[in-house]
Amino acid sequence: MTINLFIIVVLYVIYFSVLVTLSYFTYKMPRFLKNKSEKANAGNINIEVYSLNYMYTGILLAILGILVNTYIVLEGTTFESHFMEWLNIVIRLMHITFGIAWIGASFYFVFLENALNRTEDVRDELAGNLWAVHGGGFYYLEKYKVAPKAIPKHLHWFKYEAYFTWLSGFCLLFVVYYFNASAFLIDKNVMDITATQGILIGVGSFVVAWVIYDLLCKSRLIKNQLLFALVGFLILIGFAWFYCQVFSSRAAYIHFGAMIGSIMVANVFFVIIPGQKEMVRCATLGIPLDPSLGKKALARSLHNNYFTLPVLFVMVSNHFPSTFGYEYPWLILGVISLGTAGVKHYLNLKEKKELNVWILPVSVAILLAASFISAPAANPYECRKEVSFAEVNDIIQKRCVSCHSANPTDDTYKVAPNGVMYDTPDAIVAKKDLIMQRVVVTKTMPQNNKTNITEEERNTLRCWIEQGASLK
């Protein structure tokens, strides 16, 4: 025990030392590297960027080491679930923050591309320009057809937003779904697989999706935008259907979003950034640039732009069980993805000042269709007798309080999820609407029906609520 404690303390010291040192050098090294590059006159303007890449990677690994070390210390104690909940919060906040930065950059640069002035007082070397006002100041932006005659020393790269969004999202996938695979990932009523099999299927599907998408982009189909979009959408629907045949519906939605997010970050890593690096290299050395690189990078950026709204929907969908709790959750996922992509298409056309009257109304109609499709039946059965609270309480105690109580006995939850507790009759009555939505209508509770609630019991709860949720 003493040796283990010593090792843990040493690891903490190492991780925090690396974290502090690298954080310090991320501020100091750029000036040093810049001076070194200028003195050497090597023409390699990326020396600073590459060095910082290693530093940021080291910082990320140090933070990961601290978290793993802390988990090892707390594993098996009463603080383990508390730590995991706070880990969920911290990573989720990071994911949202980085995601806002990435999506914001995507929205802005697609807007910039769409809104450029390409005709009035535009120099021959420019593709267009734009005047803008924001935050109390005027801005003037120019886009070059290829590259300026001299590459500026300070060149900002938009890539870390994408990388850290994906990394934080991947970590969140592990914390929420993979570390508790039996509770959140696997639903044995859908497919009886092991946690390891589920994780391998999930991660492997991201690779398969990228390969299919990349091949599609390199095929002749890319020249026909409408047909390309149609085939791409059908492939996405195929993945949505597949996930719903393997995982719990909630996990299926998250994997669909993670799959699209993985395609987006792969676009940045394998196509967009390499194309930009080649542009900088050719411009620096004064050699001809392959114009197709810029076109490919722009096309992938535009694809990412259309992916953003479906991904955002998935990020919030787990709070709305009427979506993933529908009998055919993949259908709702496909409908909402199509509708949100349509809204983005309308906005992109509007920025180009290209009027299309029908795209927005049709997209809104598609989104509204999802709510009508998933609506519950008005009277699926008949309540033939008065249901007493004693009957309801018996069901709640057998099927719900193992998680939803002040002292949960569930093997996964050590704290009541979302603070929902059914320890008293008044608490049960206060949550009657939530019980109706989660237990009766969408049937998303108990989680993966872990406590084996029956249809008759769900019907009993519904009758009690419809009869006024009395305590008698």
C-alpha cells in the first residue's frame, strides 16, 4: 500500500510538472522560435506551429494522466461516482466550448465565402473582399485567388477548434457510454452483445464511415452536387438504422453524431489542413500550386458546414426522449437531419443573395413532421378501473427507486440521476408529468428497461395519471 501510494504521488508530481512547464513554454517558445527562424532564414514559417503542436499534445496527455491517476485513487470508494459525474461535467463543458469555436468558425468562413464582393474594385490577384462592422469597429477582409506575393510571418491556422472538439467529444463518449456500457450503451432487448463488442463496433463504425465518405468525395459523383447529397444522405440514414439495431436508442443517436463529427474532423486533418500547408509551401518557395487542392479543401469545408446542425441536434437530443424514444428512432434522426441541413442550405443561399422561396418552408415542414410522426396515440387502451396510489407506489418501489432515491442501490448510479427521487408520495405526484413522458409515452425509463417493468405496469401508471394522480 505504501509503495502504491508513493507511485501515485510521484505520478502526480510528474504530471503537474509537465503541465506547468509546457503551459509556460507555450507563451515563451513562440518568440524564441520566431527569432531562430528569422536568423536561420530557412523559409520554414511552420516551425513555430509544429513546436506548439507537440506542446499542446503534451499538455493534453498530462491532463489525461492526472485524471486517470485520480480515478485509480478513487476507484471503489464512495467518491468514484462523484468524480465521474464531475468528469462528465468538465469534459462536456470543454466539448461545448470547443464546438462553439469550431462551428462558429465554420459559419463565419462559409458566410465570408458566400458574401464576398467579387466584382466592384477588386484587384486582379483577389477573389473578392468584404467590408464589415462588429464590436464598435470596421473591418476589411480580402481573399486571394491563390496566395499573396509574400507570405505573412504571422499566419493563423483554424484547426485546433476542430481537433479539441473531437478529442473532448471522444473522451465524453467514453465517460458517459463506454465506461458504463452495460447501463447506457447496450440494450439487450435490441442486441445482446458484450461491452467490448459494443465499443469496437462504435469506434470501428467511425472509421468505416470516413472511408465510405472519402471514396464518395473522390468519385465522379462529386461533380453532381444534388446526386452526391442524395447518396450521402441515404448512407447517413443507413448508419442511423444500423446504430439503432445495435445500441440503445439514446446511444444510437450519440454515435450517429459522433460518426458525423469524426468525418468532419477527418476532413480537417486529412484534406483541409494538408491542402493549406501545401498552399503555404508553394507560395513560400514561389512554385506553382495545384488549384485542385484549394477546391477540394473548400468543398470539404462546405460539407462540414452542412453537417453542423444535425450534429448540434444530436448533442441535445438525449434531453428529449420523444425523439430517441420513438418506435423507429432512426426515422426521426433522419427527418431532423434532413430538415436542419435544409435550413442551413437556405441560410447559405441567402448569404449569396440567391433567393429560393421553397427551401425554408419545406425544411420547417420536414422538422414539424418529426413531431407529428413521433406523437403518442391518443387512447392506446382503456382504463377500466380506478387505480390507487398504493398500486402505483408498489410499481415505483420495484422499478424506479433503485436509481431514483436518496440512497440508490443500483450498481451504476450512486446518486439519483438529475436529482429525481421518489422517496415520498408527494415527490411521486410532483413528477407525474415526467413519469408520463419517460415511463409511459417514450418508454425510455427505466434505462434500457433494466428493472424489467411490464407493459401492464406502464398502463397502470398512465391510468393513475390520467385519473388525476391522486394519493388515495
